[in-house]
Amino acid sequence: MARIAWSVCVAHFLALVVSANDNSTSFESKCLGFKPLAHVKQSAVLNRLEYVPAGTTLTFPDSDASCSRPSQLASVDLCRIALYVPTSNRSGFYYELWLPETWNGRTLATGNGGIDGCIKYEDIAYGAANGFSTFGTNNGHNGTGGTAFYQNEDVVIDYSWRALHTSVEVGRELAPLFYDTAELGKSYYIGCSLGGRQGIGNAEKFPKDFDGIVAGSPAVDFNSLYSWRATFFPITGATTSPDFISSDTWKTTIHNEVLRQCDDIDGVSDGIIEDSSLCHIDTQQLLCGYNNSASTDCLSAAQVLKVNTIFNDYLYPNGTLLYPRMNPGSELLASDGLYSGKAYSPSVDWFRYAVLEHPSWDPATYTVDDASLAVQKNPADIATWPSSLAAFQGQGGKIITYHGQQDQQISSLNSIRFWERLAAEVDYDLGKMDEYYRFFRIPGMNHCNSGPGAWVFGQGGSLQAAGIPFDKDHSVLAAIVDWVEKGVVPDEIVGTKFVGDSPTGGIMYQHRHCRYPYRSTYSGDGDPLDIESWHCVYFGGY
Ligand code: CA
């Protein structure tokens, strides 16, 4: 017994010697000695406090399986804090804060997606890897469904804005205390889809939360977006219904016709429609027998009508716009999503549990009256459709937004509509828009990522963060930092397409993404895969 005690004692002594000479160990001690709950004004619960050495693959056994995020690699030494933060007596959110040992003095908040309650660990890891004290929440409920909204408005409020705003308060308090500094540092946000909406919504409601916001493919005008998504099932019908258009037909017959009519508008036959706002499909050309064609690769009249409805703006009966038309060119993924003959479950859940409060509501019965009701009810003020962000702009805030031109879930034409809405408020003064709000269109990108375009530009996630330099030219996150802190304006963003969509495959090509109202324009000669063959050209009209 005595010998064992002595050897333990020696081991402790050696550990102390090592700790005095090893920064990692002292960071570990600092991490494990930190008392976050002493500094959080909400009555939070500490679920985890752990030192995470670089190279660790963290697993998340408590994460809902539907979130499909069982693990995440942490590429730098960091201190991980996981809390549960109550927001009312019947709501609260799970919260992750990753504090990297090498801190760049900034905080970064991350957003969510869909109607889900899933922490985007990949975005937190991206921020931490680049030196940000980075945090995210489950947005007030767990998993990818919306049943938690039912008869609990507090959960809807968390989802709409409160989880993010409260997480900023917590993160802004903890980071300086942890790093033992009085400096708050600059505050940033990154998110896409619902996360894009969260960024815009936060700028509207809490203009002092962030100095810089990256808001991708934003789900703004949220209620109308969810109504538009709800229309597809009644339009397509179920897979067994007469004149249902199969996934194969969308991917071949229709997609090929879309490219035949629109791919060359930009001067290059590459399968990418550079500017989807210029593409208006003449759906009659899909009709069997069109122009006396004997081809059987065609649609029935009833099917053409369905495609025509999908490719045109969604209007109220009085003719006013409800939501813009789908991006032509998005058929490859939309065929297995919104056009699949199944009700789109996030829309179903939003209507059942938040708008109608009718859990057995049948999505096949959706009509424009439901859309009107959603706008009128606007649960937890989720609409996110401001006509001005003057308060955010007035305190020096900057926003970078982007949208894939073949987004299959949120029409990129709605981001033009939103830009126009903000621009109208300043009499279309481009200088005033450029001062705080820059919208980059990403040709050939699907919803938030993937696609044939040059879609990697530092917008978050594991792959998006890898293989490109973290600088203002290649990363929207680095670009927003330079804009906020150095006044370096982001005129263009270089996107990268990797071979096999993997950095290990090497770069296939890079492309210059242009801010609205500039258009990516082919020089007319030169290799289309050469970045110098394209330039951003102002197309006027404003
Ligand atoms: Ca093209």
C-alpha cells in the first residue's frame, strides 16, 4: 500500500513539473477550472466542461438521431462548454461553446436549418479552427421535426429569435471572462437557410448583437416560403396520382429542356445557368407533338400544366406575388425533394403545429387560404421581411448574403426580391446598399452547398472550410471580418470547385462570384474553367 501511495505521489509531482512547462496542459487546467455558471445570469445547467485536444473526434450521444450529426472532428485545442439554458418555465435550449486555445479575439454565433433543433457542430468547428470563440444552440427543441411547437409558443419564440439572441448574450459574457480580458471583441454570425433568416432577423430585432453577419440562402419571408413549399404536393399529387411526373422525367426530359433553353444564355454550354433570373422556360416545348415532333421524350398536357405552375411565380388570387418561382436548373435535386410526390415535412409540421394547431391536418388540402392565415398569424413574429435594416446599418453593421442559382429549396429569386425591397427604401442608391449589404449570387450551387458550380467559399461546414485559404478573397467569413475591421469591401468572392467535391481531389476550377446587381459574364473567348475568362459586369437598371 505504502509503495503504491508513493508512486502516485511521484506521478503527481511529475505531472506538476510537466504542467509548468507545457502550455497545453495549462490551457487544459484553465479550461477545467473555469466556472461558466458563475457568470451566466440565466439559471443554466452545465452538461459538459471538457478540454478537447486537436485531432479529437467528439461524439454527441445526446444529439437527436434525426440531426445526422453523430460526431465532429475538432482540429485545434479547445475548451468545450455545453449548457442547458432555460428561456421560460416551459422552454430552453442546449448550447455549445467552443473556446479555442489560440483565440483571435472575436466571437462567432452559428445558426440552424429547416425547422430543426440541431446544433451545427460543423460550423462551430469551422469557427473554432479559425480562432473564433464559437457557439451554437439547438434553437429550442431537438431533432428535425416541429411537434415541439404544438401549444407551446415559447418553443416557437425560441425557434424564431430568442435562442439565438440569448446565446449571444451568454457567449459574449463568457468569452472575455474565459480569456481573462476586458475586451469584448467583434461579434460575428454565420448561417445558411433558416440560419440565413436568423442572421437577417437578428439584424432587424437586435441590431447591436453582431458587427458582421454572413446570411446564406436566407429563408426570409418565412411564412410565404413555407406556403410556397406546401404548394408542391397539391401540384404534383402523390406518386400514384394521374399525370404524376416521375423523378426520372424531371432529371432527364425536363432538366435537359431547361438547359437547352437557358444554358447558353451566358455564352458557355457547361450545364450551369449563370443567372437564373434570365431563364424563363417555354414549357409548351415539352408537350408531346410540339412542332409536329414524333419524339416520345415529352409530357402530357396535364403534366406541362404542372411544370408551368412550378416555373411561374406563386400569386394570390388578386394577382399579387406570394413567393417567386423556382430556380430553373434545380430539377436534379428538387425532383427528389419538393417534386417527389410526398408532402414536404417541414411545411407540414409548420402548418400543423405552429399555424393551424391541428395535428391531423392533411397537407393535400393546402390552399392559398392557409398561406394568408400563416402571414396573418405570423407565429412568434417569424416572418423576417423587413423593408429596412437602418438600425443595424447605423451602428456600422455589415451583411454578406449569398444564394445558389440552382437552389432546390429556397428560390434564389427571393433573395433578389429582398435586395430590391431594401434598395427601394434607399431609392435604389447602390452606394448606400453597398455600404452594408452585399448579395453574392453563386451559379451552379444547390441549397447552401454542393452542385456543379464553384460552391466552396468558406460558408461553414466541414468541407466548406477545408482546402481553401482563410482570406477575404476565398472565404465569406474572412471577408466579413476584413470588411468590419479594416473597411476592406468585398466586391467579389472566389469560389472553388474540388474534383469529386473533396479537397484531397485537388481544385477542378475557381470562379469569381459577383454581388448583385453585377453579373458573372463570360469574356467570349478563353477557357471557361479559367477564372480570368469571367468578370463581374454591372447590368444596370438601378
Ligand atoms: Ca452556361
